[in-house]
Amino acid sequence: MGCEIVKINDTTWRMEDGMVRFFLLTGTERALLIDSGMMTHDAKDIAERLTKLPVSLLNTHSDGDHTGSNAQFAKVYMHPAEESLYRSKGGTAEILPVRGGDVIDLGGRPLEIIEMPGHTPGSITVLDVNARVLVGGDPVQNGRIYMFGNHRSMRNYNCSMKLLAERIGDFDEVWPSHSSIPVKPDLIPRLIAGSEAILKGAASYTIEEMRGMKIRVYDMGYATFLCDEA
């Protein structure tokens, strides 16, 4: 079963691929896929059916549920802090490095990169400047935020969210990779408060088993953080 293609407007689509989604944005000169699915392995073909513009790919991070079609691309935009994780998962594309403050202009459609380390070392979000939309990746969502494993850092996540809060005036809604879409920017202060409570040991949790390990599950009501047991 293929992913569901949802047309947002004449220059923007989202693809629902099971429990994850990815996006296609076009300008006047070129198109950009933001992530490439989980079960989907032909995202480039899908994009080329929707637009005649040349299609590039940007990974918000290198977790496998976001890189399902990476093999279709010889080059991919990505934060360089993701490279070791990307290679460890079999990623072979040449990395075109992007960092906070960089702008990818699709032709009358500037996309600003905002660094969001925490969920992974090189996680990023993408600000569609003129549309006032933040493509939020995994960090900004009201679902289950994975924060367990060696490459996660709740402290870095908290710092990233605080910096993102300073940009709330630049966007009206957030398009996450998981769970509800859209979400409002007022979710960000709540995610900050939740991550701070966890760091201070002031949040209640339950224990679940996932991927062969026991994890702490912090259900905050507005989102759930999945963290290392100790």
C-alpha cells in the first residue's frame, strides 16, 4: 500500500506514510522533498509526478522512518552532525551540509534551516518563511517523542526548544512529522516545561518495554516523552 498524497495548495503536498509524513515544496525554480518516508521507497518518483521542477531532498534527521527513499538520491541536504548516524544506518548519499541560518531558496520561496539538536545530534526544522509555517520534524509534535538511546539528549532538546521559542513570532503553525497536523506554536512552551520537569526529576512516568529495553514513558497530556530508564 502506497502513501497517501494530500495536496495542501498548488505548491505544497504532504505524504502520509503510515505513522510518519513527509513533504514536497515547490518554488518557481525547483522542488524540495523534506524527508522521504518510511515504507515509501519511491518518493522521488512521486514528487516527479507532481511537479516538472528538479527535485532535491533534505533530511530533517537520519532516523530510518524519515529516510526510506534516500537511495534514490545521490546527494541530500542534511546537518553534518547527522553523518555518523546516517552512515551507521547504511546511508550512502553525498551530504550537502546545512546549518542554522542557512536558506534554501526554491525560487521565490526561501526555506530557513533552524538547528534542533536533542532528538538526534543534527535534527533540524525548516521555516517556510513567506508561508509562516514551520516544518517541525520530530521535536515539535503532540505525539510520542523518542528520547531514548545513545544519540538522544534531553538537555540539548530543552535548549533547542528554548531557542525555538524565540522564533514563535515567525510562524503561525507547525507541521510535524508525526501525530496531529497542524499544531499551534503554543505547544512549544509546554514542551519546554515538560522537558525541564523531566530533567529536574519532577515528572511522573511509567515503565514500558520497547526495542528490547525498558524505557520511561512521560505522558504529559499534550505530548509523551519516551526516555531512557536511568
